[in-house]
Amino acid sequence: MHYRIETLFCCLLILSSSQSTKAQVYHEIQVLDAQSGLGVPLVKLRANGQDYYTDSNGLLAFGSPGELDQDVAFSLTTYGYATGNWQLHTTSGTASQLTIQREQLAERLYRVTGKGIYQETVLLGYGAPIQEPLLNSNVKGQDSVQSVIYNGQLHWFWGDTLYEDGFGNLRTSGGTSQLPGQGGLDPAVGVDLTYYVDASGSSKQMMPLTQPGPVWVDGLFTVEDTSGREQMLTHYSRRDPNNALGAQVEHGLARFNDSQAVFQRHQVYPIDAPIVAAGHSFEHSLGGQDYIYFAESYPNIRVKKTWDAVNDPNQWEAYTPLIEGSLYDPGNPQLELDSQGKPVYGWKKNTSPMNTDMMEELAQKGLILREESPFRLKDIQSGNNVRLHRASVYWNEYRKNWVMIGNELFGDSFLGEVWFAEAPTPEGPWENAIKVATHHSSTENYTFYNPKQHPYFSEEGGRYIYFEGTYAQTFSGNPNATPLYDYNQIMYRLDLSLIDPLASAAIPGDSNHNGFVDGADLVLWQQGYGETSAGDADEDGDSDGEDFLNWQRQYTDSQKAATIELPEPSNVVSVMICFALIIVNSRWPMIPIA
């Protein structure tokens, strides 16, 4: 049976489970998604000058004194869906269903964290899919999720937590849930979280350092130690207590202590360490070697998935156009250039990774061409550039590509527009993107930041993917915070069959994955011959003669071929080139390269 029918049936069971105890003092209103038939959370219903919001089942218990048993005019608005106006007779104990059209591609499903997730559902006397539908472990609000499968369970961690009773926890909160099919809920229905709590029952500090300042984590991942035991590690950042957003006073790698259920310092890094775990991790194998990649915005950091490599900062690599061993200086960037003056993008050690800010700054100064960078998102419909803020990336079997969910800085809302993109390799080229969710309307905006995909929730071979992000008034310019929803995580689902292909096929010989085959690719091949760090255009695990042959076959611009100044190869590389040319002459028509 199709999953939508199963999910709808499940929701109907939930809503009908407590009919005998249903309170009769409200008029029930449920707002449904016209495409899926499921309830729509976060719908604002305005009546008699008052605003009301649906809960995670799309329900509203309407019935304040003087509002029942009369005709009431309702206006409905919510980000990404069509607006509407309805006249309802609010008879006590009866129900109305309203259907709205979804205008965005992503379907809003439910709130994951915070107070009153199913408040209206409970008021109406229905059962809820999670164990704590009103308040879980004193959590009123949480932002910036990290998640990973560890010891057979999903582990979740959040940046800051606001308490319902008391101030909150600024040193990372955590919890677990069961995987779908292994005791966990259908991801279309909800996530049933079990928090790590302190003696008071409140979500506890997951990294209780004695020094002052908030402690945030990102780049969460797992790796086996030398004994074969799985370890969960993360980058941690202790912030300046007077300037948490702006200043980091300590950072490093933390390891999870299972017996104490907290993170503890594993390695402390220099403040200016160029390469650290950041954003969200994913795994990729090249020629039999497993790597852990990290994408804060674009995928730009990786390390071999071995205990020794993870613990040696000198083995971490950054994807960057900078000269290896250099740190990014905006006033004097040390770019590695080929003989034609083009930047050489590649994996380099002890070097600053290229992120969105670096790429946009270099392009604005004319030091690189944005359209030749492997990181160059643009709206496929308008052609306008998309300035990526944060993202998460995973392989998607349905699309046969790496897929990205990211949010935009300076879009229709300041930080609330969510985009989908795909690329043939983790490095790119990341070019065409399509907006899948908005938090902008004609009258107001909201913020939706730090989006996170959940690949373990994907359905039908990756056709349906799930992602969440932090819904917050912060940075939005909106003077009104949404009750209960503000500063919390909201889950979305996206049907990828609705999106036309966005990525071009990988080009043989394109070592830097920017979508072009040019002299910079040959430079990478020459530098990385016999290694996996550069020049491995076909991603078979090493930079070898086949990569050179691929480059030569694709480098067909005769005008450039006549003028290109090839780098001086080493003796070993010279022998390899000669061997490659012999192979070429025996199998393909010769393409001049000089």
C-alpha cells in the first residue's frame, strides 16, 4: 500500500482512539493539505481580531467564551500555502475540515521539539503519536539539530535549549529515538524523543565544562577506534559568554562517554586551526577508502574514516583554491593558479577550506569567476545567484546524485528560504537549485535556519526525503513570535519525483569538479599522481594514467590546446604520460594537447 495511505490511516487511528473521552466544549477545526490529506501545522487562523495556530496534527480547539454557536469568519495564512477565507458556524462539539493548497514543494509535517506539540489534539480529547505531547523534559524551545546513528539508535543534539520552568541550557542538549521499523515512529507521523535529563528532569548539559560560556557542537560523526569499538565524536565550540555568536574562546574534538552520557574533551585545537569537523557529516568511499565528509555549507572538509586519521589534524583535508598550507587572508588571498591564471581547486591539507563567504568575496573582487567555481548555486528558474548559508548533503539513490538541502542568506526572507540542489560528486559542481520551502509572505517573514536532512527516514529508495530546521523569530524582522512554534524544530517532507533533474553528469577529466575540463585539472593530476587527494577525476581511489587519458579526451578546445603551458612533470609522471599516450594512440584518435 502506498505510504501516504498508510500514514493517513495511522493518523485517523490516532485521532479516533479517544473519541469516547473527547471534550465537547470546543468546535474542532482541522486544516488539511490538499495534496496529501494530512493535517497542516503552523496555520494561522484569524478570527475576531485574534490569532490561533494549528498544532502538529493541523488541529485547533476553538471555543473561548463567546465564540461558540455562531457564525465566525476565519482567514487562514501559513508560509508556503495558499491563503483562504471561510465562514464557519462554530457549534460546540462539532468539527470542520478546511483544505488548503500547498504552493511550495516541501510538505510541512510536524514540530519535533518544544512545548505543546500536540496541544490542540489533547484539548480535543484525541491521542497523540508521541509519549509527551505537551511538555518533554522541560523543553520549551531548541535550535540547531545534529543527529547520527550510534549503537543502533538515533542520537540527537541541539545547540541551545529554553526551559519552560527556569532559564535553559546553553551547553548542548541531547536525546535518543528509535529508528523507523525498529520501534520508532513512521517519520511522516513524528519523532518520539527520550531526552538525557538531570536530577530535576530537565534536559541536561551534554558538555558540562567548568569554564564559562555556551558550548555548541557540530560535525557529529562516528568512527571505530583501534579496538573496533564504535565511538561518537563531534566538534565542540565554547563561546564567549558576552559574545556567543561572534567569538569562540575554545574548540576541539569531543568524545561521547557512554557511562556518563556526556561529551568530554578529546582534543583541544588551536583557535586558528584551519580544518575541523563542521556542519553535518556524511560518508563517501573512493577506491575502497572510506571518508567522512563535512558540509557546513558546501562539502569542503574530509578525513579518512580511520581512528588514526581522525586524531591527526594533519591528515584532514580542505577543498579549496588556496595554496596548500595557507590560511585565508581576505586582503591577500594566497590562491593557487595554473599557467592560465585560473584557480586550482582541490583537496589540500593544513589549508583553509573554501566556504560560501570566501567564494563570494573572491568572486566580488574578480579573483575568481563565480561561474567557474564548483560552488555556485543559482536559481534554475530566474538565474539569480543563491548565497548558501547552511546545508546538509547526502547521497540519494533515487536521484543517483548527491543531494543538498540548504537555506539562503539574503533571500526573499533574510534567512528562511530553503533550496534543493544536486551534484554528481560531493565537490560539485553545485549549480542549479530550486526553492522547496519559504518563510516569506506579503506581510511578514520568519527565519528557518540550520537545515538538516535525515537520510535514515528516506522512503521509496530516496524518492521521499525528510529535513528539519530551526523556526525562529531571530533575524526575521518580524515583531511577533509565533506562540509555541518559535525557536523550535519543524520537520518537512519532499517528493523528489516532482523535481526535474538539476545536475549535469560528471565530466571525465574534471579533477576539480567545477564542470569544466581545463589546465587546472591537469595541474591537479600532476600534483596528485599516485594519491587520492588530487587529480582523481574518475573517483576510483587514485590519480593515475586513466585520469590523464580522461583529461586529454575531454580537453578538446583546440585554441586553448595550442597555447596551454603544461606544468613540468616529474620523471615518474613523464613516464606515465608517455605510457598514456601510447595507450591513447592504440585506442582513440589523438587529441592534441600542446
